Amino acid sequence: MSLYAVDKVCRRVVIDPAFAAALREDPQGALKAASPPLRDRERELLLAGDVGALGRMGANFFLLHQLGRMELFGLTLALYAERIRAEYAVERERWAQAQRGD
Amino acid sequence: MASIVGALGIPHNPFTALGIARGDDAVAESRQLYGELERQLDAMAADTLVVFTTDHYNLFFELSVPIFAIGTAQRSSGPSDYPMLPQFEVAIDSELATDIQAAVVAEDFDLGRSQEFELDHTILAPLGVIAPAMERSIVPIWISASMRPIPSAARCHALGAAVARAIAASELERRVVVAGSGAFSFEVGGPRMSEESHVGVPAPDWAIRVSELLASGDIAQLVAESTPDQITEAGNAAGEILNWIAMLGCFDARPASFVQAQRAEGHAYAAWQLP
């Protein structure tokens, strides 16, 4: 399913410095004020920096990684990457096996 | 009359362009390959570059995403998404863009029009390396190659052919170079990223295969092999091959004048001197 509201947050952190600053100051408040509104679960996962779950739910990775790039919700690009790899560990092993010809 | 005098295939990794701007040794090979494209482009003596590219959610975001669109503004600037890269003001060939849109829509291609836009790194990062004087005007044509559903390779090739007919029919005096921007295998932020980075090249052999087909000029085979499954396996940015395929649709299939792959980067540098 589309996580359009989450994708829009990820877009705004790049193009809207005031929004990015508000997320650093009061992440909960800034997310509650976001439009279109986030679902409770989406907001919880953003606040937790749980990009693995958000990606699994359908967030756009192209946009989602901007949270790591902008170092929001406790993320860095390295931590972002670590969480995506962990979430998709099973698939990644399967892809690696296919590449090795196992 | 306008005519197509050459074609380029250009990677657009913004961090490569940044490394070149900074003089980093790590991008020496890329600097040399971009240098070859610069020489090829200079030999074409072009007035206008028609660049097929894919919006990286900077212009259309997910708000209203045309499958195909053309930019007809008078001027633009950027790269809008990487302020740390050299910034440019550029002329848009609005007259030619308008001719192309009218002719292509008349052929039943739904080519949307954007009259106000910034350009992102997919155009201005590589052009900032190979043509930093920005003396040539630009016509951007966006292909929606990231957000699903994406158009088929055959459709993009046909779009390129229609654009070529539109250029040939234009009464404007223009020497036109067509360019395709992007990679063949690349993942940004997604599950197919590498173990070392938030990006990756999930299908480096596909990049080599594409480069071999470019070298031999077997474009029909390239179109046939650029299936939705192949593109998905090659990464969430691998749809950018459609930009190359649209560019390749602009002229009769032939071996590239120059092509060099970078397997670890999932892309290639290529040029065709035409006719």
C-alpha cells in the first residue's frame, strides 16, 4: 500500500528547512501537524526511526533514506542502512544465493 | 531545419560529480570518462541538448506524476536537490521543446508540459562536469522510471523515435544532441543496497550486458531484455535505462562511437556521432 503521508514527510525534510527544524525541536508535535495526517502507527514508527518497518509497509525507499541523510529521528545514513538490511535479511540472503548460483 | 547530430549516454551519480568538483583522486576514472564525453560532445557542435531523464521526486514528487513530460520554460537552474554541487543558470530551448511537444502529442504520445521547473542532479550534475560553460540550451524530457508503474522499454523507444521525427520536422535551425541520463543497475536506500553503503549495484553483470549491446548496436535486443523483472532485479533506480532507450530510439540502431562501462557503478558512458 502507499504510505503517501510518510513519503511526504521524507520529501519535506529536504525542501522545507522550517519543517526539518520543527522535527528536531518537537518531533511529535511536528508530525501531528503534518498534512496529510499520518496514521498513529506511521507516526510511532517515524518517531522510533523504524525505517525497516516503514519500508516493509510500503514507504518509498528513495524518499525514506532522506531521514538518514538529514539525521532525523536518531538516524544517520549508516544506521538507516543497518536497519533496512536487518529488516530484509532473509530476502538479502536469498538474493545473494541466487547471485552465487546456489 | 533541426537535425540530430549526436547522442550521449551519461551517468549522473551526484557524489561522483561532487568528487570531481573537489578534485578527489577516488573519482579519477570517472573524471577521465566524463572527459571523453566532453570531447565527443564538443565534436558534435550542438546548439541544444535534449535530455531524457527521470525526476528523482524533486519536481513532480508523488503529487501528480506524468509518465512522459517535457519542459518548455525559457530558463531554469539547479541542481535543485544537491546545493553542495556547482549551481547553474541554464537556457531552455523553449521553441524546440514546444515544437517537440506539439508533434509528439499529434502522434498520440501523451507528453505533458511543465512551464516552471528547477533541474535536479540527473541533468546538471553530469553537464556541470562535461559542459560547465552551459553554452548549449537544454530540453528536458522526463520519463517516470522510478515510481511504479513505469512505461515499457518498447514504449520509451517509440517515444524517442517520435521525438526524432519531431526534431526533423521542426523548422528551427538547430544542431541537436539527444542524451539519456542514468544507470542500468542502482539501488538507493532500498533492501538491495550494499553491505557498506545506503546505495548499491544489485546487478553489475546486467550493466555489462547492456554495455555490450550498446557496443554492438543491438538495440532491439536491449529493448527486449529490458523487461520489468530485469529492471526490478537491477535496483530501484534501474528504470533509468528507459532514459537511454528513449535516447536510442532517436536514431537508427548502430554501434556506439564510444562506450565504457563501470561495472561496480552499474552504469556506462557512451556516445554516438551521427548521422
